Amino acid sequence: MSSESLLDLAKSRAPADRERLLLAIVDLCDTPHAGEAMQAEPIQALLSSIFMSLVVEAERDIRKRLAEKLATADWAPPALVNVLALDDIEIARPIIADSPLLRDVDLVRLLVEATIEHQIEIARRPKISQNVVSAILHQAEPAVLTALAGNPTAELSPRDMAELVEMSRQIAALRTPLSRHPRLTSDLAERLYLWVGQALRRSLAERFRLDSDALDRVMAAAVAEAHAGVPRDSQSMVVLARDGEREEMERRLIDKLHAAGQLRPGYLVRALREGRLTLFITALSMLGRFEPDHIRRAIDSDRPELLGLACAAVGIDRSAFPTILELVRSLNDGMPGGGAESARRASGAFAPVTPTVAGAAFRQAAKSL
């Protein structure tokens, strides 16, 4: 485009002309002869001013084309790149994936400020650093963790890999990408083997030459022990164990049940019917990924609706909650209190909301107890 044509577009106030001007400036800046001159501070300041004023009024399709053109540009104004990275995900995706101008601090900020879709794209970005990986692990969002597990170029330390394998006990989507990850070690493969499906077990056994027969026996023993409630040779020890030891044994039991894929919401009622309140607390904490102390505070309070929220979060049906509340009260000196009226109000925790919303509401309320 000639300089006269650019000048005409600059004088025009028509939206279409301003959008043509925007793309024309990109093409002009992206020519080979522009070189390092485009990165000079005065030029950068001018470009930032021009681009930002034009982008504010640009239609979505134009912003998308602009993002695609600037995705790999090293001369683009960083402020513009960060604005596009926070745009709709279809616009932001090429910028997040490829822009060399997004620094670690920009990516970490996006993890905090942007949507889950943006966070997933960050986790997929080639060669993300240890700092970005640490931020993703700290947030522990399942979908983002799964994208990270599927990114073989991410800077994952042995400790990061171990943390992802441990998280895969509760997040099933992590298991397949982790089983194929180039940084998976034989030790971690043995741990992963215990909670994956049959097809992945065969794959892991072949890749790392694992003793699948021995691992299958360990897993079968864990499942049998879980179904039995506690190990047979420990029955007499349970009676004599101190409270701390009992809770630790029950925690190990719940861990094994969960690892074997046998921990279900119905197990909560079973634990209560057997008079094992601490087992109920441990199981509910595991199912909902709650703090055990928060569950304990909820059942010791005068607010049965908190227990209702926790149960709703793990998929307990509204019709089963009165039984659970009655059993908890019978094992916990009448707590949570509030009487029949509070029990009736507690059923409101099972209003038409998702388990995720119920879980978030419980966590927020439990902090104030």
C-alpha cells in the first residue's frame, strides 16, 4: 500500500478504513527491511499509541486477524500483546501459544486473571518455564493440570512430575497423558499403575518393564482390605489404638479405597451406620477435597446446612441427607445442632446448583467457623 493510500486511511473516520489501516501498519512493520529499527524505544512508543487507539474500536474479526499476524512478531508493542492475550480465547490463543513477548510474569498474571480456557492455553504453550509450571500446580485446576501433563516440552522437575502423579489419584484425566510423558520414571510409573485402567497398565508395564503380576497382587490386596473395612489382623489393634492412631489407620484405608476406585458417596452412609464418625469425616474430605478440620467444624456447629453443602458437593442425593444428618447427630452428641427446623432448612443446600458451586460455598462458609 502506498504512502498516499495510508495517509487517506489515516484521515478517514470510517470504521472499515481504520481497520484496513491497522492491518496495513502491521504489514508495513513486518517487512524484512524494518529490522531492529521497529524495536527502538521512540518507534515502540509511537506504535503502541497507534495500535492501542485503533484496537479499541476494532471489530472482533479484525482483532483475531491482528492476533494471528502478531503471534510470532518480536517487534510488536508488549502492551498490545498483553491486551490481545486477555481478549476472547479465539483471539488470545495464537498470542498465548507463540508470542515471544509474553514473559513469565505475564503468563502468571494471566493464570490469575484470565478464564480457564486461557489457562489451558498457557499450560499448552511450548517450553513454559519452571515458574509458570509452579503457578499451575499451585492453582491445581484439573483441566489446566491435564493440559500441563500433555505438554512434553514444559520444564517439569522430578518433584513436579511426582506431584502430578499424586494428583492423578483424584483427577482421572491426568492418567493417560502422564503415562505417555517423557519425564515419567519407572518409580512413578509403579505408583501410577495402581490407579489406571487395564489398557494403561499394559502400556506402562511394557514401557518400563514393570512386574505387572506383583503390582496386580498389591492392588488386589488393597481392594480386599478396603472391602473388609480394616485389615483382619488389625481388628484387635483398633480397639486399643489411641485416637490419633485410629485416624491414621482410617486415613490409609480411605487412601487405598480411593486408589482402587472403590470410594463412592454411598460409603459415607456405610461408615455412619457402622458408628465410625472419623471414617465418615475422612471419606467426605477425600471425596470433596475438603480440609478434614472444616468438616469437623461443620458437624460441631449449629448449622446443619454446612454439612448439607458438603454432601451436595460430593453427589449425595437430597433424599439421603436426612438419614446422614440423623446418624451424624447420633454419633456426635446431637451436633450439628439447630433442631428439626434447622434440619429442614439444611435441605436448601440441595437447591438446583452444581456440586462445584456447593463445594465452593462450603469452603467459604467453613473458613468463618
